[in-house]
Amino acid sequence: MNTERQHIITGIDIGTTMTRVLIAEELNNTEFKVLGFGKTQNNGLKKGIVESVTKSAESVEKAIEIAEQQAGVEVENIIVGITGHQIRGINNTGVITVNSPGTELMNEREITQSDINRVLEHTKAVTLPVDRSILHVLPQEFNVDDHKGIKDPLGMIGHRLEASVHLVTSDVRNEKNIRTCLRNAGLDIKQFVLNPLASAESTLDPNEKNLGAAVVDIGGGTTDVIVYHNNGVRHTGIVPIGSNNITSDIAHGLQTTFEQAEELKKNYGCAKSALASDEKNIKVEGIGGRDGRLISQKELAQLIEPRLVEILAMASAEIKKKDNSRFLTFGVILTGGGSLLHNTSDLAIDVFQQPIKIANPIITGGFGDILENPESATVLGLIQYEMNNKDSVSEEESFFEKLPGMETVIGKVKNAFKNLI
């Protein structure tokens, strides 16, 4: 193994159907080189929640081994994507005093990074159950006295500093189970990153983040939603159904196996039955002694369309919460494996009533023939997110950090908790 490479970043997307591992070398602040990519089936998760530590760990070990052999490096610390119906996102604010009102103008000090960190810490003053933790504090904008909508208040002068943020919280037990999976595979987690946040990093350009766009990532078990505007996250949401539900509908409707239903979906599936062919030329193999039969693409599409409409409608409802749809200058960007069905964009236009784009991740670091597809958006985004936020302090916390009076000993408590798990 090559141990001379520096600035190695490893991202892992433990999905409901597949585990994907990407090992990259950071070249500079904006570019990276892909060294290795591993992908294996995973049967240990359901809708983003660990159901089998053993199966998930085995999937991770296989994917890591493939990626390490390609990269010629051994990895230890990894960035892990996380999703699931237990994820919650809320908007909140925090306020601190920088200079007292009586301070003379000549003696007023500038806002420092310490002040910014302090006001962001105040935004975390929300009441959470003991089994939940804050995963991300995502700044939206700052106000300095009467100056509003400031993106970076560093160096400004004022009395009152206010921060508006989007807080993402997750379930401590699921985090612990994922840690156990990875520990069993000989790995340590450097940071958890919300899946749609990672997907947005690899699919949105600066204009889309600034002027407004939503990313809808249709995965196997969940559909992840994130809304950007003015370079800040306005909303996150997790829809607890995904493309596996479409496969199940096909299996039930055609009385076939899940595996054959998945192949039919991938090879012949069409999102909109009105655009599908009537010709009966798709063979469905019989199972359990039953005869096979021929069906048309339209018959297959009639099993697909209702469920996909439901998925997209639930994603649309997430976007519309708190009137977020008014921010969408660039409409909705679809990604994830579930967006690969033919004519998905045509159906999505009907549902969202917004401009629609199927997005491949933006990749310049190699392996383009393998990674330049919507299924790889999350794992590529994990690498990009780590590069863009490597200087910030991780917002990952254990539930012990929520207990009253623990602030002065938080480091000791966190270390003790990590040793326990």
C-alpha cells in the first residue's frame, strides 16, 4: 500500500440497496483526484435505518476493500452520509451582544470569528429529547444591528449580532449503530453528513445555490429533499419511500421476484404510461412453476407511475413547507438512482409545476465513466463537502451534550461516550 499520499479523503454512502465508497486525494482547495471506488450490495439497512449491523458491516468491508485495492492506500477515518425518516430540520436564530450600547464608537471592537462561533452556538439552544443530537448547524445569514442579510460579518462593527440557521437533528441510536457497523469494519467516523447536503454539493452550481433550487434525491429506501436560496439551506426533509417501493409494486403486480422486478424497472421502465409503448415484447419469467408471459412497456409503466407520482408529490409537499417554493428560481434538480427511469422529468414537471433537471454529479477528478451518474451524487458530494468545510468544527454531538451543566466537562463526556460505543 502507498503511504506517501497526503490529504486523503474517504466518503462512504451506506444506502438501502448499495454501499458506495470513494477514496480521493485533495489536490488543492477546489480539486481532488479520485483514487478508488468500491460498490457492493447492502441488505442491512431499511429506509436509512440500520436493521442488521452484521450485514451492513460486511457490505462496508467489501466496498472498502475494492476501493483500497484501486487506490493503493488504507483508510481509517471516513466521512459518512446519513439519512432516514428520523432526520429533522428546523430553522432557528441566535443573538449575542458584541459591544455594549454605551461603548464609544472609537472603542468598539470588530466582530471576530469567536463572536461568530458564539452566536452559532446560541442557535443550538433548542429543547431536544435525550435520544436526539444536532447533526449540522447551517448558517443562512447574519444581522448586525440594522444591517440585515449579511453572509459574512467578520470584521464588521456593531452592538448586536444575530444569526439565522438551519438546524439538522438525527437519532443518536441510529448514529451509534452506524458507528458499530464501521467499527466492526475497522473504521472510525470523522464526521456524519446529511445525504441531501452531500448530494447538493455535487449537483448544484453557485448560481443555483444563490438564486434558489431544490434537490430531490430519489434513493432506494428514502427520497431526500433540500432547498437552497441566497447560498443557504432553507429546508431539509426526508420522504420515507423510494425506488424500492416501485420495484415492490412491480413484483406484486406481475407476480414475480423482487430481483426480476428490479431488472424490468431498470431495463424497460418508463415513468409516464402515456409515453410508453403498447407493443408486448417484454418477457416476464414465470416463478414457482408458473408460465412466463409477455407484457408491454405501457403495462409496466402503469405499475410504476402511481408510486412515482406519490414519491414526487411527497417531495413537493416538503419543498412547499413554509412557502419554500417561492425561492426556486432554477426549479427542482432530480438525482439519485430513482431519477434514471425514462421520462421521469416529464412526470416531474406535471407534479412540481417547476422547471426540472436530471442532474449528474459535477466531477473533474477521474473515474467519470463510472461516477458521472445520479447514483453517485451522494458519495461524490461527501468528498466535496469535506473539502469545503474542513476548517470548521464538526457539529456532530452526542446526546450527553444536551444535559444541563455539562458544558464545562463536555470533552470528557464525549470521550467517555465514544469509548462505550
